[in-house]
Amino acid sequence: MVSPLILTVLVLGAYPLVFIVGASLTESTLGNPFQEWAGLASAREVVASSDVTDALARGAGYAVGVAALSTVLGVVLALALSGLRRGGGLARGLLLLPLMTPPVVVAIVWRLVFNPAGGLLATLLGAVGYEGQAVAVLSSPGLALLGVAIADTWQWTPLVMLLVYAGLLGLDREVLEAAALDGAHGLRLVRHVVLPSVAGVVLAAFFVRLVLAFKVYDLVAVMTAGGPGQSTTVPSYLIHQAALQQFDLDRAAVITLLLAVVVTVVTVPVALLTRKVER
């Protein structure tokens, strides 16, 4: 009865993991993997590389920051939608448009927005009287990752909103009415009744968003190509460079395993907290 599920897990989970571990321990290229046993030589080289460690730290910080921002905005939008009396369907449809847009299209749109020569940002700055040097977000080492994060948040916040909104729809109306009769209105009602009731859903949405943020690749590849310098090189883009540009499969495999460790360290506490709150 469970053999199809076991086979699926083996094909989609166990085999890729064995392949990656094998590639990390051997001299491997994209066209000719498992050439010669290398042991931990590739792992020691990768761990000693500041580019890799910086990318892992950058990816972890990016994922946590983007997930937190998306969760806050998603909860606010979900609360606003739940309070609408008219036009709720139209509002939901418009807010879900970014979620249905392909990531490559999102990246192109936001490149145009941040274009210092006539983009939307430059136009808005000019409209408010800004006459200083052109703001080149994607060309600035200090702002490029922020620009990618804004595009990422814009695309995936609707997912958090949808999950939290579904949780709000499941609230017991009698409890809300009783709280209102006891004097809980507005922000007090939201803070002391609504949010505690959907805390498990909010944490679950944060967990999903966190995992998605660790996987960001399309936006970086199209908007900045990892630059300027290494300022937007996240682990997934670094793996792409090692495997598909440099054909260094053993290096890419080691980075992938290190990324798996980082993702586990960051997400396991969130998963445990989510389970605790739901119980």
C-alpha cells in the first residue's frame, strides 16, 4: 500500500542526496562525475573560501529578513481583507497578481522600476523635487540586495496573505462577538483575540516563506547576476556558477550540502515553534 510513496521518496529524495554526497567526495565535472576519489579535499577548500562563507551568511540573513517582512505585510493585508464589506473579491484578485507572475517577469519589471534613467523610482524622486545624483539601486553594493529583497517581497507576500486570510476565515465568530461585547474593539481585538487565534497559521506561513527565500535564484540572475561584486551572490546563485559556468561539480555539491546544513539550522527552530503553538 505504501510502496508508491516509498519509491517516490527514494527517487526524489534519497537518490539526489547520494549523488550530491558522492560528487562532493570525488573529482567531478558536469560532464564526467565521480572521476577520482578526493575525500574531504573539496570540502576543506570550500569551507576555507570567504566567497562561500559570505554567500551562506548573506543568504541566511536575506531569507530571515525577507520572510519576516513578507509575514508582517501579509498579516496586515489579510486583516484588511477580512474587514472589507464590499469589493473583497476584486481586492483579493488584484493582490494575488504578483504571486501568479513568473519570477523572470517580476525581475524584469523591477529592473525597469529601479532603472536610474527614467525608471519609476527615478520618476517619483523627480516628482518630489529630488535633484541629486541618480539613485542606481541595482548598481550599488549597499542597495542591490535590498532591491532584490523588495522584488522578492512584492511577489511572495500575497502567498502569506492568502494563508493567513484562510486562517482568519476559520475563526469562531461567536468568540469574536463575545470579545466585542466585553469591550475588545479595533487593535485590542486584533492583538488579544485575533492574532493569538491564528498564531500557528502565521508561523506556518513564515516557515514556508523562509524556505522559499532560501531558494531565490531567478531574481538575482536577472536583476544583478550576483553583482555588483559579490553583494547579491546568494548560495543558490553560487551553486549555479560552480556547476553550470565553471563545470566544477564537486565544489557545487559541497556548497549544496553546506546550504542544506544552514537551512536546517535556521528552519528547524521555526518548525518546532510552529508545532508547539499549533498544539
